[in-house]
Amino acid sequence: MVTSVTSLGKNGLYDWLIQRATAVVLGVYFVVVVGFLSGNDELTYQAWRDFITCPAMLIFTSLALFSLAAHAWIGLWTVSTDYITTRQLGSKATALRLAFQAGYMVVNVVYVLWGFLILWGA
């Protein structure tokens, strides 16, 4: 069993549960947005803005943004620990894996902060 400080959950089961829960949140968010788009005959900028900026959708979009970040982190952590290994890449694999994870962590944090700035700053 791989345990790492870069894992999101305490162990593989927690990571699996977090990824499934975030997938449900993202699926429900997708259904809500597609339902709004398909249920509006005359979709205008004002109607879209009113929908997205209502408090319930701001909170739901924030939750979806967090879910997307957590879901992607667990997925990329799993891929990096499975494929960036000493057996496949030699002695520099650990440094490469940590560099990949650190780089993605920065990108993930920037995207989440940028998303919140767009959502709540407008």
C-alpha cells in the first residue's frame, strides 16, 4: 500500500470515497446547468447572469469548483504514483513524481482561487 503526504485522503479507501462523492457533485451540477440551458427558450445574458449569481448557484458552483479540484488531484496523484515509478524511470522517479505533483498542486490552487475570484468578485 502506498502512503504519501501528497495523498488527499488518509488511505486509498478515503481517496476512493472522496473521488466518488466529488463525481456525484459534478454530475448533479452538470445536470442542473444543462437543465437550465435546455429549459430556457429565450436564453439571454441577463437570464444566465441571474441564474449563476443567485446565492444558491454561487454556493453550488463553489462546491463544484472544490469538487473538481479534489477529483482531479486524486486522479493525477493516482496516475503519478502508478506510472512515475523507479521501475519505469530509474532513480530520478521520486524527484520527477514530486515535481509533477508540486507543479500540479500550484496549478490546481491557482485555478481554484481564480474561479473564486470570478465567482465572488463580480
